Amino acid sequence: MVIPKLGLKKLRMELRYNNSMQKYEIEKTSPVTGRVNIMEIEMNPNDYVRWKKGGVNIQDALPYLSADEREFLISGVSPEDWNQLYPESV
């Protein structure tokens, strides 16, 4: 299931039936490459909606996600994009 950028209506309907962790395929356009990236993220839809509504930081609403997953939700930047932007010096 793809969670649309602002499409909370579908998630709100889902909340009536599910309050547990679910896997979602999130699609975001990379601001670095312009490509559409997809990341599978397991989260509680209640936590996602609470963050998207505002008033709570993503790290407080979704503390169980990795920093890479949270950054992807916020900006669409994937770990590969970060490596492209900031390659490790050898």
C-alpha cells in the first residue's frame, strides 16, 4: 500500500480496523536525483497520522523508525542519495 503525501483520508479509514504495525511501500521523489524512490517502512498508521497532522516531531511520533526511514518520510532523500551527496572519503 502506498501512503500518499497528503492522503490521510485512506489512513483514517484504516485506523478503525487496525492499530498495529503495518508495512507500507512509501513512494517519494528524490530532491537529489529527481527519481521516484520506494522504501518499505513498517509503522503504526496512528503514529504516522499524528506526525502528519503536525504539532509533534517525527522522532517523537515514530521513534522506532531508523533515522534513514524518518528522513525519507520527511524529504524523500534515500540513504543512496546521502551517499551520493556526501561520499565517504577513503
